[in-house]
Amino acid sequence: MLFNYRYYNIYVSYQLSAISYQLSAISYQLSAISYQLSAISYQLSAISYQLSAISLN
């Protein structure tokens, strides 16, 4: 029985490591999306600024 438990613990540990890796990958992707949204927001702000300058003229 101890032999089986040892393999079971290794299996569970491997699964938890895989889940942890996937969560890290998701976190990285969300960070990339957040960066892209920030860049888009910056560009929209620049466009808004330009439109404001045009309307003042």
C-alpha cells in the first residue's frame, strides 16, 4: 500500500505542478492583454487630444 501511495502522491504533485504552470501562463497572457489595453487607451487619449486641438482651431 505504501508503494501505491507514493506513486499517487507523485501523480498529484505532477498535476498540481501542471495546474500551477497553466495559471502562470494565463497570468502572463492577462498581463499582455492589460499592456495592450493600456497602449490602446494611450492612443485614444492622443487622438482625443488632437481632436480637441483641431476643434479649438
